[in-house]
Amino acid sequence: MADDLESLRQEIHRVHGVSVGKDDPIMILFTLNNRLLAEGAKAQEEQLEQFKSELEGIAYQWGNDAKQKAERILNASLAASKEAMASLMQASASEAAKAMQAECDKALRRAEAPAQSARNLAALNIAASLVTLLAGILVAWASLH
């Protein structure tokens, strides 16, 4: 500070040709001005630190908000994909059941003709058995009389 005052006195003397003493009011003004500048710089530094901490808080809050929104979007898309997958599985199962029903119907129609033949053959066998029984009864009746 003393060097600053001395350099100021020398500069005033060099520029203006006026010699200024240490107790001159201009020197008091210089000291006050330096003090005010220092206090102003300190206050600005404090305000900058406060602003910095507020910005960090806001940035942290924005980060949390963005994270929450991303989670909500992700959960919604996951739910939608689950719903779409369930719907697709339901449609696929329904289509598979219809295809299985159609195949079963085809197999039954193919088996129906041989089953009808077997029924006809069984009916003919029963008829032949009845004719044979009737013939046996007639032979037995004829031999008794």
C-alpha cells in the first residue's frame, strides 16, 4: 500500500507538476477509493460464489427432473410394449388355435370315410351272422321235425 501511495505521488508530480504530501486529501481519497474497490471486489466474489452455488443447485434439480421424465417415458414405453406383446401373443394363440381346429377337422373328414366303411362292413357282418343264425335255427327245427 505504501508503494502504491508513493507511486501515485510520483505520477501526480510527473504529470501535473504538483507535489502531494502523504496527508493531502487526495491521498485520503485514493486510500478510500482503494478500500471501496477491494470491498466491492470482495462483495462481487461473494455474489459470484452464491450465484455459482445456485446454478449448481438448479443444474442438479434439472438433472433430477430430466432423470424422472426419462424414467416415466421409459416406463410408459415398456408398458406399451408389454401391452403390444400381450396383444400379439393373444392374436397368435387365437390364430394357432384356429389352424389346429382346421387341421383336426380335416383329419376327422379323412377318417370319416374309412369309419363309414367300417360301419357298413360291421352291418354286413351282423346281417350275415343273423342269416347264419337263422339258417342254423331252420336246420335245427327241420331236424327236430
